[in-house]
Amino acid sequence: MSGEHPAARNGGDLVVETLQALGASTVFGIPGQHALGLFDAMGRGHLHFVSSRIENNSAFAADGYSRATGQPGVLFLSTGPGALTSLAGLQEAYATGVPMVVVASQIPTAGLGARRRGMLHQLDDQALAASQVTKSQRTIQHASAIPSALREAWAEAITAPQGPVWVEVPQDILLEPVTIPPVRDVTAEAESVRARAELVEEAARLLATARRPLVIAGGGVRRGQAKAALLELAEALDAPVICSPGGKGAFPWEHPLSLQSWIEDVHMSELIEDADVLLAVGTSLGEVTSNYFTLAPRGRLIQIDAEARVLESNHPALGIHADAGEALPALRAAVVELLEHAPEHDDAARDWHGRSPREVVATALATVRDRLAGQGLEHELAFMAAIRAAVPDGMQTFWDMTISAYWGWSCWDARSGQFHSAQGAGGIGWAYGAAIGGSVGLGERVLAVSGDGSSMYSISELATARQHDAPVTWLIVDDGGYGILREYMESAFGQATATELSRPDFVALAGSFGVPARRVAAEDVEQALRDALAAEGPNVVVVDTKLRMFAPTHLDRPVTL
């Protein structure tokens, strides 16, 4: 009969049914004893489960899935050690503003609270442990609360500032039989985070009357899907735009107003400081974007961010608490209206000390190229160019905290794809797990780039990639150790300590997982990548080479903290 309900449903079914109703299709995680009711329910549902080998990599995978698809990543965790192991992965998602819904099991309700009953996996306060790396935490007290809690968590995760949200369900509630109808009528929408009208008007006035406006575009522009509005605003103002590493791709790389993302170069810092009105949108102006806190804007700063705590955290500003996706279209419209009704503030008013904005941009980029040319970095520039040449324009790429990624922050043109890196929290080992999640979500090939040191954090996920036939090409740049730390220590102390690593035969190791792999010299990386990216399923390319970083430009500048 159509009105009959399945006979064997439990609290776990309510979790699965609610997530399905909210639009989830894929879940990442690892089973655990207290979560068995949840995993049993998945057998009756339609969620595709991707089982990682270590929980922090499950979190990275859910993170990568969300970045690649624009949908919340969903993570299932077991109690205690499993939940705690995920926290490093969740820190990256939290720091970068990646929407995720985390469902963690808990010990039975009889063990919750201050009493210490000696239950397996028992923590004094599991949600408290998660509180540093998630937007909020909820503990379910009865099964009927599950649909509403997950709906609220989903809405909170996708509301700017986006991020992971924690929901934990005790073992007995997951196993508890339920008689309420299957969940199907659940929806969740993001709350609007709009800019106040008077702030938009003031920002528009400042920008429209500026002689030397300039824009720093951060990751919030990408997350807010505000690229079109940013382009129209920049062109209306004839304002140069520079992207932070997280904002890479928010503005067309080859546009004549694009300063690209050479944000760590002193020449760019000096140009930014010379702006009489600086618009920073979707960025905290944090460590990297401020060229290690040496940036000292001399003009008026307008800062737009969905995270209120970011506003004026590093510099006094006209702070506008708003999602870039809401604020930039409103600001663009206000600026255009002012310019149309005030001819004296048209493009001819832009004057960078006798030069046009486009001349200033061309000169700045040429100066950066000249600076690099004097450092003997031909090998590094050729290596990055070879990777860029091999990767299709629309392919998404995932980068570990390694020298290749640090180069990528500055020199990588994302084209019509997306550049993802772990610069939020800055932990290593993120790229491969995230790439697996991205490839599963997209259903298409992606590239992960790691060093030999960072790759060992996720080497077990070769089994995950093989099990799920994930189309991920993994480029491992093998320089014999923690290359960037080696360089930092040699620069600071004259020698490196504890940076050199014994590592496996990556080709043989990948082969033992059933993943094709090859080792090539640096000059052969382009063709090796072309071959790998055209293949089926997971594969690995290992390159033997040592890369150097370009010389830092912040060391002789005063820190503004």
C-alpha cells in the first residue's frame, strides 16, 4: 500500500532521509561503533558513501566536494577518536568558509554530562572539542528533533560567512525505532547578509570621487559568486584589481586592469598603499594578503566581509558587514549611478601621478617579472608553466602547502577552472583528500599537487581513490623533505634541521594500491601530466626536482601589527 511506512526505521533513517530531502547526494566519512545505526540506515537510503581511511582526510574530501560543486559537503564521524581526528580537516574548512554539515555519533545519552561512566570513546564534552573549528554545535536529545536540527544546520552552513556546522547524535537515538513518516518536506535557505544602504552609498561616493581607486578581491568574492559584479565595478571605476590567493579567479587574469595575484611582491604592496581609496572585499587582509602584515594603506579603506570579526581587524576602515554576493552588485549600481550623474568623476578623473590605471598595471606586472628574472628562477618558472600548459583550462586543481602551491598563489592563472589551496588554516596533507571529494562531486578529472612530505599525510587515500575509481591525477613533487621549511631555515639560520625525510618508492607504493604511477624528470612533467590527465581512474605522477621560492620582499618593511 502506498501509505505504508518501512517497518525497520530508526533515528539513523531520520538523518539520512533529512539530508536527502535537503539535497545531499554524497557523504564522506568512516564507520564507527556508535554510528552503526546511521550506517545501517544508509543501506536503506540513496546517499552515495565515500569511505576514506583517516577521518581528517574525510573532512578534507567533504571540503573539496563543497569547493568544487558549491554544495555543502556532508561528513559522518564516529565518536571520540574518530571525531577528534577530523578536527584538523575541519579547521581548514572553518578558516576558509567552506559549508559543511558534520554528523558525529555520540556515546549513549546515559553517559552525557559530567558523569564519567567509562564508556568506550567517551569525552568530557565532544561538542566543545569541535567548537574551535565549527560555526555551531548541536547535540540531539530525542529522535524527533533530528530533521529540524539538520535543517537549521544546513541553513547555517550555507549562510555567509559559510562554514562547517556540527550535529551529534547519541548512539541510542540513532538506534531508536521511529514511527513518524519518512522525512521528505524539509528545505533550508541561506539567510541574506545584505549591506546597509547608507554604507553602500558612502562607499560608492568614496569610490566614484577617488583619483586612484584599487580593489583587493578575496575568497569571499568567489564564494559569493560576485565575479561579474566585480568586473563591472572595476571597469566602471577603471580601478586595478589584485586577487588574494583565496580570491584567485575572482577577476580575469589577462584583463588590462588585472594585477593578477602577485600579492606578496613589494611593488604590489607599494601600489596598493598609493591608492587613495582601497576596496578590500571578501578578505581579512591577513598574513599573506598584507605581505606579512607590512601593508600600510595611506588612503581610505573600505572593507566588505560576511564575517563581522574580520572588519577592521588589521586596519581602520569603513567596515561593511555583508556577503560579497549581496554587496558588490549594490555597490556597482550605486557607483554607476553616481558616475552617470556626475560627469566630473568620469574615467578621465583617474590619475596615478600622470599615468592611467592600465599603464600602472602593465608597469607593475613588468616590474614583478624583472625582479624574478634577476633571481635565477628559470627552472621554477618553467616548471610551473609546464604544469599550466598540461592542465586543461576548465580543470579544477587542488594544492597542498608546498613550494609549488606557494608559486601557484602568485603565478597560476586559473582560467575557466578553479584553483583551490589550503591557505586558510595552512595545514599540510589537504590536497589529495580534497581532490578526491572534488572529483567525486564533479564526476570529472581533477589535479592534486603535493610535495613528498605532505603526500605522506594522505598516502592511504590511494585506497579510497582506487575503491571509488576517483579520476584524480596526483602530482607529487619529490625534493627529499619539507622543502619550504628547509628553505626557511637555511635562509634564517644558515642550515636546516629535521627537514629531510626518508620516503617510500611512490611509484611502487601507488602500484600496490592498483593505481598507475610513473616517475619523471622535471623537463618531462608536461607530457607526463598530459598523458595522466587523459587516462581513466586515479593515477600518480612523481617528479624528482627541487624548487626554490622567489625572494621575500617584506623583510625590510615595518610590520603594521
